[in-house]
Amino acid sequence: MSFFKKLFSSEKKETLDKGLEQSKTSFFSKLTKAVAGKTKVDDEVLDNLEEILISSDVGVNTTLKIITRIEKHVSENKYLGTGELNEILRNEIASLLSETNSGEATEFVIPTTTKPYVLMVVGVNGVGKTTTIGKLAHQFKKQGYNVVLGAADTFRAAAIDQLQVWADRVGVPLVKQQMGSDPASVAFDTLQSAVSQNTDIVIIDTAGRLHNKVNLMNELTKVKRVMQKVVGEAPHDVLLVLDGSTGQNAFEQAKQFTAATEVTTLAVTKLDGTAKGGVVIGISDQFQIPVKYIGVGEGIEDLQVFNKYEFVDSFFK
């Protein structure tokens, strides 16, 4: 069964196609070599495919899951041709992503029943965390939402300054304190300000450190506990930002952060200019956390809502 019954045609889809170009080119050049001279999918082709998926940063466990599914096709059809492999692979990856990413959203929306909607953003320094926050604020504002940012990464003056630059650029208010202030205090002030101004969305930046998992866990737990004094269910979403260009290192960051706090969604950045786009498939599958946003360029519009069908369509186009 094919998951691809509709055609995608939009400026965003063109950006996605371009952003995944290196990943796609690298993957299919390897796949072409793997099936060269072959007319049917045999053990050698499957072994080569396994190696290709792993080297494309899909991850070992997810790769084995995909290979097992394709082996089932082979056992059901002894003469499965190599020409059919692309379509089968494409559908199996889409099916795998469907197990975690149930939605087909294409716009930046939030539940209308929750106000303010509180989004806490976590991730190590350098992954594009602050940039992602700025781009999210821009997209939400475009949708007509009122947005306020909270600079709770108080351990680096540069983090506060960078978030201020984005707040000014997007045209949204920023709540901040001095460097070294208590992050929970900043979060508390941000939510109080948001409630008093009837704000739709609050985005809280948090410290990008993983030097000590216990300290990180305690710090994030405190931030959440203090926010809940103002908004009972806060945060409504804990978004982990990962740098897709780092491949397997992104897996390790996801492992550390999911152990330290309850991550509910993922944003995978810097997918343009890298051949490691397969990391999106592996991380989504292994951690059973939906990918909500992907970054496919440096422009303010180049953060996209992740749509599994569009992603796989671009990857296999």
C-alpha cells in the first residue's frame, strides 16, 4: 500500500526538497551501487542496504527494523525485483514514522483550549536552540498569536543577548534578568507577564548544558514546578532541539535529555547542507517522541512543521 496519494506543491515543499538534497543524493548513490548488476533483492542486497541505512545515520536498531520488514516482503515474493525496492523502502519508512508521528500538520498551530500555551525548549549549546525559538516566535506571530519569550538560559550572557536580538527582529516581548539569575525566577516572571497580558504562547529558553545530568534534571524540574504556580499544567510541551548534522551525536543528546526531563516533542535542525537526514527517522523511532519541527535552511521561514509524508516524499523524490 502506498502512503503517497496526494501531490505536494508549495514553496515550503521546494525548500524541503532542497534542504534534503545532500541526504538524498548520498543515500541513493550508495543504493545504486548496492543493486548494480542485480535483478532481484537477495541477501547480498539486504546486507548492503543495512550498511547504507546505518551509514546514513538511521541508527542500528531502526535499520534492523526496516530490514526485517523488507525481508518479509522478500519471503512473500521470492523474485522481488530491485526496481521495486525504492517503493517498498519508501513505504516502510513512512509506516515507521507513522507509528510515532500521527499528525499531518503543515501549519504552526496550538490547542485553542489552552491559554497561555507554554513551550519549554531544551537542548545543548550550538544546536540552534535560540534560533529555533526565534523562528517559532515568528511563525506563531504570523498565525496571529500573541507570543512572549522568556530568557531562562541565564548562565551565558550571549544566550540572553541572542534571544533579545531575535525578539527585536520578530517584534515580540522578552522577559529577562541579569546573567546568573535563577532560571526558575525568569520563567515565573515570564508566565506572570503572559497571564496579565492575556498572551497566547509563551516560549521559555533554558540552559544548554549537559555537564551533569543530575544538576540538569534538578534545574529543569525546578523551572517546571515554579511555572506551575502560575499556570497549573505548564509546560504543555517540552521541545528538545537537536542538530541533525551531528548524526549519531544527536542520538546521544536525545538519550541524555530524555533521561533528564520529560521531552514531549523534537525539533531537528540544520538538515540542509548535510547528508545525515536519516537521523530524523532513527531518532523518531528509537525514542518514540514525535518530530514536530525541522530546520532546512538559515532563513527565518526555513523552520517547518514536520510532515512525515512530505519528508519521505522529498527524501525519495
